[in-house]
Amino acid sequence: MPQDEAVIGCTGKVLIGTRGSAGPGEVLVRVRGGSETFLAWSEEPLPVGATVLVIESRGCREVGVIEWVDPLDALGGGTAGAG
């Protein structure tokens, strides 16, 4: 099965929660100037609404994901220690 390399490194939102090794969920991924849905597999269950990072393409519109917190979001809150 051909892999979709363009999706690796993209972020998205969980639409249907993943169940870890028990089965996939579904994610909406921002890719190619738009958004596309993929079956999503993760090691740990992920809830609806979680932000994810695509870490692998499994072909046939299936991806491996991990929960993702954008490190730049942490910088927006304040400037502790500055000054």
C-alpha cells in the first residue's frame, strides 16, 4: 500500500476517539491546503477534540498519531523570568 508522505508531521483534531490497541478512531488533518479525514491509530486512547500530530502513514487513508501540544502555545501565556 502506498504511503501518503505529505500527511506526516501535520496536525489535526480527533473526531472519533481512538481506542489504543483496541481500534482506530478518526481525525481531521490539515494537509495540502485543506482538511482531510483519516482513520487514526494511537498507542493510548485519545478523546474527541484532542489535538494530534501525525507520526506515520499506514497507507489507504490510515495514519499513526500521538497527542500534541504546540510548544509555541506555552510561550503565548506570559514571559516568566523575563526582564
